[in-house]
Amino acid sequence: MRFATIVHKHSDGWFQSLGATFSERNDVTPIALHSSQILTDGTAVVLYELEGAPETVRSILEKSQTATDFRVTQKRDNIIAYIHFEPTPVVAGMLKSPATYGLLVDGPITFHDDGGVELSLIGREEDIQRALAETPEHVATTIKRVGQYAPGQLETVATLSERQREVLRMAHKQGYYEQPRQATYDDIATQLGCTKANVGDILRRIENALINEIVQDRFEHPTVEDESRNRT
């Protein structure tokens, strides 16, 4: 079984007006799509994760000409929005594509600041190639990496937003994770043009997500190798 991590970028920027609306707001940040599906009537549903206040997200969706129904709930620090909407022809075609070629999407699908979406397709190599060959003409596709798929190997990076990756890369580059530390929140914030509070908040969220994944994957669900090591 193979995987390909790709980035789709529409020539107009965001694939749907709803995503563009979210991105234009300073008080709402699109993080990821955790699930998406085209329905038999041609409409679609998505499970959106965003940073922001629930009432702000609800207000945006109430004014949207795209969303026909929605549910917004708070999940820890972020917002989860279940949205029923009318997809554009391009989006509808892309939602149908994985099933057409017998592929699975390893979620979540993350957003780039320019409206691009990053996802990983899982399946036979020839089927992945066929699906990518049928990408709509208004969509540019970049293949970031390919390889043999193993469950869980794509999850850590996939859950980070483009902004989180930018902050994490800068923290690493500045030596924040060296011992002893070579940089502070202030140093990282100066390089990125934001506040140290913003840097601290983003890094703490990243670290919490990574630690939670390690604990759940390695301690709560140990592998055969782990169990063997524990018995010695």
C-alpha cells in the first residue's frame, strides 16, 4: 500500500467562498478538515476545525450563501463545525475522486495560508497516479512526498496548520529546542512579526498535541515490540 502527500491549489485561491471568508477574518483561523463527503443529492458535508469564538463562526455561517445547515461546538481550544453546503463543480469532482479510484484520504486535510489544501491519498500507486491525472484544469497539484504507507506515520504533521508549522520551524531554526535553549519566545516572535504570547500559545498547543499522541500511541496502545521490551 502506497501513500502520496499532495497540495492542491485552485487558481482563484480558496476552493470555496466559505474558506475564503474564514481566511479573511482576523478572529477566525481555518485549521483543518477532518472529514468530507459528497451526498447522493449532489450536496456535501464537511467537519471543519477552526480557531476562534463559536459565536463568530456561527455568525459567518448564518450569513453564508454556501452553507445550507450547520452545527458548531467547542472542542477544547478549538471549534468544530459540521457544515452542509453546496459544493462548486470543482469541489464536487474532487470529493468524488478518491472513491472513484479506490483511494482513502488520510485526514485531517490541512490548509495553507494561500488557500491550498494538503492531504494524503492511500492506495495502489497506479490508482493514485490515475486520480492525480484527472485533477481539474484550474487546480495545480504539488506532490510533497510518496512512500510505503504505515498506519499512524502521517498523523503528527498532518494535524498541524500551516501557521503552526511556520512557528515550529522558526523555533527549531532559532535553537529554542536546544539544550541549553538558544532562543526565547521574544526571539521567535521578532522573526515572525507577531507577539511572544502568540508564539507561546502556538508552541504549547503543538507540544500538547505531540505529547498526547505519543502517550496514546506508545503507552496506552503499546506495540508488540514495546510489550516485549517491558517484560525484559
